[in-house]
Amino acid sequence: MTELLERAIAKLKQLPDSQQDEIAMMILKKIEPKDRLSSLWQKIDELGTDEDEPTMAEITAMVKELTLRT
């Protein structure tokens, strides 16, 4: 963990729980899209290991599934 992040967390710990939760949600939203995209590519790669290539319908369904989670 970087020194800057450690300083920010130390200051966050001084805030009321409701503000801590609000900031935690902001951080998670910032990080989460990368994780969802990574998950999508992983699923596509798993489908690609089959003899048949994934269909556009399968890829579309995966994208919809990931976007509904937000």
C-alpha cells in the first residue's frame, strides 16, 4: 500500500461510519468496472477453449449479465 493511500485511510477512519461507507462505495465503484470487464474477458476466454467459437448471443448475454449487476 502506498504512503498516500495509508494517509487517506487514516483520515477516513476519523470520519463517522456513514461517511466512511459513502467513500468506500465511491472507491469500489471506481475499481469495480475493471473487475467486471476482466470477468467478461475471462468468461469469453473460457468459451473460446471449446471447439466452437462463442456465438454473439452468448457474448451479448454475458455483457447483459454483468451490466445488470450495477
